[in-house]
Amino acid sequence: MIRLERENFVVIKPQYGTFVSEVSIEKGREICDVRSLLESYAARIAAEKITEKQIASLQKSFDHLDVLEKGSEEYSNCDNETSALSL
């Protein structure tokens, strides 16, 4: 927690609690841009090394995502699992 506070990710208020720091719209955009670049790079590397079995597993996950309601907890969990599979 101390490290997170030093890096301005959280604010620690003694005898009150620990809170996630607010993120400006500009900082949020920067984070999204960096994430997009990293995910694109990871996808390119993964595509070079993927096996047929992994492709089948990804396809199954994408098919499952198609039938779930966007924004639901199950959709979010499946989306996270699919992202993890692709890495």
C-alpha cells in the first residue's frame, strides 16, 4: 500500500481508510493509449506462437462472449479470461 501511495495510485487517510486516487480524463486517455499499444504488441507476438489447440480454445471463448449480455458480470469474467488466453 505504501508503494501504491508513493506512486499516487491510492490515498491513505490514517484512521479513516485507503482510497483509489482520482484519474483525470487526460490521464485516463494516456492509460488507454498505452494499454492499446501493449495489447496490440502482445497479440502480434501471440499470433506468431499460437497452436491449433489454443486457437480452438479462443474461438470457444469468443463464441461464449457472443451469447452473453454485454456489461454483465459473466461477460466481464469471460472477456478477462479470453484476454488472458490470448496472451
